[in-house]
Amino acid sequence: MNQLVLDRSNVYFSLFPDHLSYIDSCLETASYKLKDYDNISDFENDLANINAYEHIDALENPKNLIELDDKTLTKGDYIKAIKCLIEGKVFAEHFAAGEATRLKLGTKFLINVQKDLSIDKIAALINQEKGEGTMTSESLIRMYPCCNPLDLLPLSLGVRHMLQYSYDIYRLSKRFGYDPQEVLSKQTMLIVLNESTADIIIDEFITNKFYGFARQNVLFMIQESYHGINLKNKEVFYDRHTPKRLHNHGHIAIEQTMFNQIFHITENQNRNYLTCDQFGDILKNMEIKISYNIEDLDYLTGSIDHEALALALKKNNEHYNMLMEVVPNNPDSPQKGGMAAFDRILGQDVMIESFQLNGIENHQIQFLNKNINYYLTPHIAWEMVKTQGLKMHVAVKDGFVYFQPVIGDINFLVKTAIFTRKNARPIKAWKSASTTPLAINCMHMQDKQKGFKEYARLFLGLIS
């Protein structure tokens, strides 16, 4: 096996060409991590220590954050960002594999709020989430502005997501005097799907005319899920009788470097697969890659963040290869989340996933990760993942071991800048039942955008 182990106290996964090799690597890493445990239960009880950030005692508040305000960027920076979009040099990555576990509504991409939810069902889900002793009434939900699912267009979250991106590029093209169809045809993107709903979503793309994008430039990848790793007589084994689970968002970056994982749909509705090097060549032709999270609610009324895009391209000139955004934590009601911090040992600001913050309380987190990543000269980060892999953090689900690599850990592989905004707003994401009223409000604002409904009809036909 050609596994790269940089430090046996912190096992890394090096790229393998296929999923069987990845499983072998997981087994080898699990064997090392479990060597001092007699059973998985004891291992699970120690997960906080096992996953803890290796320099956790050397962390301070971040020291080198960029503050984005009206003085940070010039008119030329914005023009460069617009030109980058118009010329098709922005690669968009849309994560659509996630399941709405807390909402019990299946794949998030397919949730149609108008059809799948009612006010009484929302109230029931919120009460179930909060547990006994709490009661959110339907009347209380109705008091939330623009929160009735029946007032929405009958569009799934995924359709809304793709339409908004297309709609924003269409409007940008018109504003600056370009042919919208020509500009849309230059855009390249990757849609990350899961095994259970991939065919449904791909058929939806075909039916909806790829939302105006060129079909050969709309790439798909189906994120593989894996059985759990079991332990018997101190020997680990891949247990095919266990539930299959996704290996977190970091695995998406790993899988993109594997052979025959990414494809586009031909005119005959067949899948045309790319080699990993062909995908790498596409990235080499791009100035920037943006990873979009389908949970992001701000996206629904503005998928293109011109300020962040302009800042990212500016940092590209300074040889940065990744840009991450953070928002200040609310000191009165601090949240848990990925944390930006200064690592005294590394001598740099870093981003650390929430499950690595062993012993760090919410109020100690000054800045939270907003979970939108920008990759400058994106083939460089891709090459680093291909050759060095990502840290293989572990989780235990239903008594079995699964891995959870983190896509944000790319910040340890390439030169990364972290920024915040002078007037930063709280994170708006649809993660749970309690944020459903906010999600509906944002969808309502999306529907009310000038020309949005008419634009949707171009691809979806009649909608009421």
C-alpha cells in the first residue's frame, strides 16, 4: 500500500485511485487509532480527545484576519470579478448530497416547502427538536413575517438554488451589455449528489434544461457512502452488514481526485466520465472555485457575493490559494461551530472544525466559520489533496466507526486568508426545524425578486 503517513500521531490519508483503495486506507488508519482500545464503546467515549486539534493548547484569538469594508476594494477589483464571471473563469461547486436528518425530509435538495410542509407540521417538528417542556404554537409561527408555505412558489430547495445562480448571472450579463445565453453557456460547475437521489436530481436537470447552462459544462459527482468499521478480537474489519454513511464533506474533495467519478450527461442521456486528470485540466483553466452550501439562506436572494469574489481574486495576486469567511460570535448567545484561531506553533491563523474543540466553550469562540470556501488557482488545492490527502477524523455511529474528513482542513495544505466583514451579519442557514420559519421567509423574498417568477417559467413551464 502506498499510504503516506506524515506523522503517526496524526494519520493522514493519501489519495488512492478508487473506493476500494480508500476503504483499505480507512482500515489501516482505524487499526492505528483503535490499537489501544478493547471495544468501540470505549473508543467512542474518548472521541473528544481523539479528534482534538493537535495544538489545542497553543490557540489564541486570530491575529491576521482581513476586515472587508468599503475601503478594502477598488473599482478595478470589482471589474476584475465581473470579468471573471462573464468569461466563465469561476468554477462553482454545489453540494447537494446532504440529508435533512433533523427535519426527516430526505435529501435537502429535493425539499419542496410548499408541498412538503405546513404550519402545523413545522410547529410539530420544532417542538420535537426542542424536546419536552417546550411548546411552539402555530399562531406563534404565523407571527413570523412571510412564513406561510402556501404563499411560496412550488419549487424544491435545489431548484431554487440552481435557478438563483442562473438568474443572477443572467441579470449581471444584461446589466453590462453581454448576451446572457452566451455567458451562461461559459459557466462550469460540479453538482455533488448522493447515491439515493442522484437519478432523480439528474433527471430534474435534464427536464429543466440545465437552468440555461450548457449541459457539457454541468458536471456531476455521486458521493460514495461507506459501511462502518467494526472491531473484533482487537482486529478491525469493514462490516458490510452495517449502515452505509457519507464520510462528511471532506470526502467530496478526496473523491474528486479519484478516477471515473465525475461525469456530464450527453445528448443521448448517457454519462460521459472524466479521468481525474481531465477534471484537473478543467480546474487549471479556472481562476477561482467557489463551494456553495445548499443550506445558505443568503444565497437565495444573491448567489454571487461580488465583494468576496473581488477580494478572493485580489488575494490570488498575493499567491493565496484559499479564502475563508468568518463572522463574529454573538457574545450574549454564543454558538458552537468551526472556529478561527491563531496557532502559535504554526505561526498562522487556522480554521478548526467544531468537533476538534475539546474543552473550548462556545463563549471562547470569537469568530465562527461561515462555511463558504473560495479556492484561488483551484487546481493547486486539488493537487494538494490528491498528493497529501486530508486528516482522517473519526466518528462513531450506531456502534461502528466512520471517518469524517473536513473540507476546511485544506486550509492546512495551502496558503489561506481568512476574512470578516466590518458589518458582518449572523449566519443564516437552514440546519434544523427551528430555522425553518427563517428559511421560508428567505424563499418568499426570493420569489418576490423582480422577474424571478418569469425567469423560472423559462425552464420549469407554468408555475402558480
